[in-house]
Amino acid sequence: MPRPFVTAAGATLVAAGAGNALISKDDLNWLYGLRQPRMQLPLPGFAAVGVVYYALLGCVLYRAVDRRDSVATRLALVVLVLNEVWNVGFFGRRSVRTGFFGILVFLVPLAALQIAVAKDRRSSVLLAPYTAWVICYDVPWTLQLWRLNPDRPQACAAHHRE
């Protein structure tokens, strides 16, 4: 198999596998136990967006490796990794505040990737819907989720259970 395909498929599958492994049923119960914004997607909606995200990023990464575009390749890999790091911050810490600020941080490499692939029309068009999704859905959703569910310090929550 050609190197671009192996690199793109391997990185994307590892990221997707890690993403699924990092989110437990308890994590999903925590999420759906929160007060939900009106714009909240049901779980199958989030799953569909995830499948599309990995497919799009895999294609963008494939094209970057194939073009030997080291900047776009590195940024695509950073976006894949930071997407999973966001899961750790949001679900691992069970922190809606971390989720909101994490998505703002995530916008930086995502925007840089969108700029880096601007000269490759196909990659630019492939990435644009996901970039729009993050800006138009993820940012407002995490903000509303945080406003509806302000984080409480873990020590206080543990103290009240005693």
C-alpha cells in the first residue's frame, strides 16, 4: 500500500479508536445527566458527526502526505490528537468549563490547518464543513452547556457526600 494511505488510515484509525476507548458509558451518563442546551444532539447525531469528522480528516491527511506538505500533515495530526485530548479534558475531568475552553484552544490548530490546505482546493473543501461545525455548533454548544451547568470544585462535591 502507498505510504500516504497507510499514514492517513493508520493515524485516523488510531485516533478514532482512542476516542472511543476514552469515553465510557459512565461518561455518557454524566453528559446526559447535565442540563442540556436546546441545540443538544442525541447520541446518534454525535456519532454521525464523529464518523464524518474522521473520514474528512483522513482524506485531508492523505492528501497532505501525498503532496509531501509537511505543515498540513503536522497540523492534521495535531488536530486528530487534540480532538482526543479534548475528550480527556471534558469527560475525564467531567468539566463543562474545560470543554468550552478546550474547544476554543482546538480552534487554533484547526484554523491553521484550514489555512495550510487553502491552496489544495479539495482538502480545503473537505475540511470546511468540519471547521464550520466547530465554530457554529461546538463553540455555542459547549458555552451553553457550561452556562447551564457551572462546574463545581471536586473537593466540595466529595465533602458533601461524606
